[in-house]
Amino acid sequence: MRSTVQILTKDSNLPSITDGSSTNTPHIALLLPSKGPHAKVSKNIQDGFLAAYYESLRHQPSDPTVKLYDTGEGNQIIEAYEKALQEQANFIVGPLTKPEVESMMRLRLKVPVLALNTITESTSLPSEFYQFGLMPEDEVIAVAELAQKQRHRNALILAPQSEWGKRLADAFKYFWQDNGGRVVDVRYFNGSQDLDPKIQSLLKTQKESRRQDADMIFMVASPEIARQIKPLLSFYYADDLPVYATASVYSGKPTPSKDQDLNGIQFCDMPWVIQSTYDLQEKKIQMEKLWADSVTQGSRFFALGMDAYQLATELSNHGQLPSHGFSGYTGDLYLNPYRQIKRGLVCVQFVQGVPTRN
């Protein structure tokens, strides 16, 4: 089985939807784009899915067949779906992009579908249509809950002047205020060039003092920008203000020499990235040997693929998840009333440049 895995990982493209002969054996169909801007992410997910599949086969040889169906650049989703049905798929995983998912939602689904994106909360969706994706809002909610457990109530927000930055800042603001917190002030920055004035303005620094009406900062930033922000906060007399961030603050690889400037920042991320247990560390080392590119360059999406396989088998076998959910690589997974798969994350703090579990 190992040699088969190695051969598959060398193939940079998904097989065509016409690959393979028709079969009467029920199977899980994986629908992903092989071309366009999402091809790399798609390959990472595919590798994670297949890694989990082959791992499962070692213990349960009766597991269903997995077949891959190419959705091109995302414009062949209907053809891929119909081909999967012709070949008697009993469960579909995918599609990946928002337009593909929207197209799938409009179909009269004949088998359960686990979409690899989360786009809407609605009870009017098909009854066996599930949504699973790496929504950064999960990170926002997790870190906001952490901050409130640590008895913070008055927050400052610092985020990029971008659609992504505003989306996450708004997510934090709505959750924070809905749960009794107060957003004191918000600043959006355009890049490293205006961090200094924006931080000074946010903190209302005068002479050797800053504002005293906030007890924490929520930050959205890349590792590179965050390494500049944290020293500036200290420079402007806010080194005693706790800083909370989304997982974007961490590159996913321990680099203590670079991340010393992030000391004290708290964030929440998936177990696969944090590697908070010995078993996870060993599993990641094992997977790196077999799927090196996807594990090292697309680690979070590789984990999404692994969990997607586990979810597909659970949902196809039982029609639901265990009431308590289950522990996955992307988090503790459970189903909400809208049939979205939500993730409970691991919260950590930078200590000596290394994310350390709280």
C-alpha cells in the first residue's frame, strides 16, 4: 500500500472524470478542481483525503472505494457530479469553491454531499447536504471565548484594510458584543508602512501614557506583520495589554528565532498544526515521509482532507456524527443545526517564540 501512496503523490493532476471503468461497487466520490487558482489547495486536500483512506484500509479492508472526479477549473462540477452518480457513488465529498458549492446546492441531490466550503446557514438546504471548511471565523470565536474566560471585556481591534481583515474584525465585533463585551476602538492598517501611526492612534498615546479604557487587543495579521506590531505596542506603552489573534499570526512551523517578537500573543489553531500531543507529532512525521509537499507546504488543507475522509465514512455509515462529535486533525468536530461541521480548536500562547498550550 505504501508504494501506491507514493506513486499517487507524484501525480500533480487529478485523474480525469473519465478515468476508470464504471463499477457497481458503492464508493465515495471526491470532486476537486485540477486547474486554476485552487489547484494547489485541491492537491493538498486530495493528498490528505487519500492518506486517511489508505490508513483506514490497513485496518478495515472493507472500506468503500474512493474515486476522484475532476471539476476542471470549477466549471465542470455538474459533469463530475453526474459521472459520479453514473458510477454509483453513494457519498460525494466536494466541491471546493464557493461557486461550485452554490451550483451543487441548487441540484436535487440523490446522495449525501459533504461540501468542502462553508457558505451559508440555512435550514432550507437539502437534508443530506453538509458543509465543512476551514472558516477563520472558527478561530475568531475560539480566541474571543478564551479572552472572555480570562475576564476581558473592553477590546481594541487592529486589522488589515482588506476584505479579509474587515471580515474577521466584524466577526470578532459581533461575537464580542453579543456576549456582553465592548469594542472600544478599531483601526485598519494598509501595511507595514502605516503601522506606527495607526497603533499610536489606536492607543491614543500621549507623552508616556496611553488610553486606559481597554483591557485587551484583538489582532488580525500575518506572521511578518505581527512581528512588527508587537514591539510597536510595547514602544507605545501597551506591553501590559494582552494580545489575542487569529491563527494567521503563526506560519505553521516553529521558528523561535523569528517569533520571539510574538511572545505573549494568544491564538487558537487546529491540533494538526499545533501538534500538542506526542501522537500528533509522530503522525505528522509519518505523513511527511509519504506526502512531503502537501504536509510541509499545505499542512492545514492536508488536515482538512484527512478529516473529510473520516467525516464521509461517519456520515455515509451512520447518517450523522456521534452526539459528542469526534476529535479530528482540524479540531474537535461537531455538527450544528445547519449541518455545518464546526471545529473546536487548541488555544496556545507564544513562549520563547514557540506556541505553547495554555
